[in-house]
Amino acid sequence: MSAYALEFNSITVTFHSPDNPGQRYTAVADTTLRIRAGEFVSVVGPTGCGKSTLLNIGAGLLQASSGDIKVFGEALQGINRRAGYMFQTEALMPWRSAIDNVMVGLQYRGAPDADARAQAQAWLERVGLSEFGDRYPHQLSGGMRKRTALAQVLALDPDIILMDEPFSALDIQTRQLMENEVLDLWAARKKAVLFITHDLDEAIAMSDRVVVLSAGPGTRPIGEFEIDLPRPRDVAEVRTQPRFVELHTQIWAVLRDEVLKGYAQQLKKAA
């Protein structure tokens, strides 16, 4: 078996305007990125640089214009069925209770209802929601909905977990609680994680490695940093360590100019 759970090999993604086929926009250019089995990798970059595009490529939801994707050494064809995807926006079905949302993926896989419900309940217990299985999404707080979404993904026992800024809408206290929960669950199972975030502090606190993307168009990795902070980590406490500050300074030195470029591009579009 390949040492890499997920490989992006020389990926380029070019979009064509539906109104003007000759008009092109290259979101990602000649990007190579590899995530080892059991490794937690975060990707940071300016707004609109193509981070989510990479995640959708890895999930098999979007096809690259050139290059190839490998999953545990095998070429990806269609949907990546060894990956679970936790979206930035709400993905819970409002007409289903928390437990019904968690068990829906298991049902689609053919698990008997009783087995799916038992597994869903076990995962709700792991994320601290054992007493809330009968609540509907509108009856849950933002943090509880994120816990439910996390249980929904993990119940399928994916070998790869793709996370697209999953906690960006939460207040800072709830966010840190969720970050620590993810780290605890990850440490217990050691799945490969590709985590997209705008928050450099979050990326450093959670990851084994942080990858910096350039501003678009044609984003590409321009820096990779091994995060040698000891585990287990508390995401609030680790921020006070001198090594955390050193890493932040090093990564921000690479990221800062790209963020300024991205900001300038956003202003230009808005003008």
C-alpha cells in the first residue's frame, strides 16, 4: 500500500466561462501535494486562491484539467469513496433529527436501520451529544450542529477526512472546543486529514504540516512547514509556546505578501 493516502500530482484546474467559452480562469496551476496516511495537513492561503477547489478535486467532486489524483496509490475515478467531507456551510437535513442525520450515510451504504441507528448513537456519544439525538438542526446551537456534522462524517469511518473551514462561523470559545474534539478523535483513529482554513493559528495548532498557497489566479504551493510541536495539544495552550510563535512568524513571512495580493485583487474586482 502507498505511504500516501492522497496525492495531487501536477494538478491544474481551468474554468471556462459559460457565456464566453474563450474566456478562461485558471484557479490552480501545476500543484503537487501529498498527504501521508495518518497525517494532519492544513492548507492556508488568501481568500479566493483555490483552497476549496483543491478539496473538491480530492473528493472527486471536480475533475482536474490536467494532472492526476491518487488515493492510496490508485488513480481516483469518480467520487473518492475513501474520503469523508465536512463542509463549511450547513449540510444537515433540516427535516431529520440529529441521529437521523448521522445515520443517513450508513443507510445509503446499505446498513440495516437498527445497526445504523446504533452506530449513529455511539458517534453522538463520542461528540458529546448523546442526549440530543432527537433534536432537529434548528433546535441545536451552532457548535452542536458542527458536532452532529462531524459525527455524520466519522460514522462512515473514512480513511481520509476533508474539512473545508468547518469552524469558521463559530465563536472563538466554541471553535476551540471543536478543534480539540477533532484532535482527540483524530489521535484515536489517525486518519489522513486535509484541512482548509484561513486561520493560521488554527492551522499551526492542529497540524503536522502546514502548506501555504499563493494568491490566485493559478494558485500553487509556495511553502511547506513541518509543525514540530509535541502532541497531544490543547489548541489554546499551545499558542503560548515559544515554538508556536516562531512557527507563526516563519509561516506568516511567506503568507503575508500573498494575502496582500489577494486583498488587492478583491478590491480590484469590487471597483
